[in-house]
Amino acid sequence: MTASDRERVLALIHKWACAEPPGGIRAEHYLVDDLKMDGDDYAMSLVPELKREFGISPKRREWEIATVGELLEVIARHSSGGHASA
């Protein structure tokens, strides 16, 4: 995953997060506990945006994650460096 891809993911997370810890969003942050992301926003908004943005289609079970780092891993695992344009 390129630094640019990482920044794109973090920007989308920021869009749907209800809180941002001091120092910004980091890989060890929990989507629900630290960023106060609503489960519906995650499943019905963030995941579809990430799929479109990166042109990926991970299985539903792969999206069942807890941290920002795990989300970045899903994107990196399925992104071949190429992605859909924003």
C-alpha cells in the first residue's frame, strides 16, 4: 500500500468517524471505541466507498474488523496498486 493510498483510506475513515483522538487517526485505533464510528456508517457507507475507491471486492467476512490497522490490511491485501479513480 502506497502512502497515498493510506492517506486516502484515512481520509475516508475521518469522514465517517465521530471522534478523532489527539495526534490523528493511527493504525492501533479502534473504529468503534476510539473513533466512535457507528456500525451502520461503517457497513453501509465506509465499506462501499472503500470498495469503489480502490476497485476491490473482499468477502463480507473480511470487513469484520476492529482497528484501523486491520482495515488498512484488508485494503492492501486486495489492492494491486491500481485503483478506481475518485
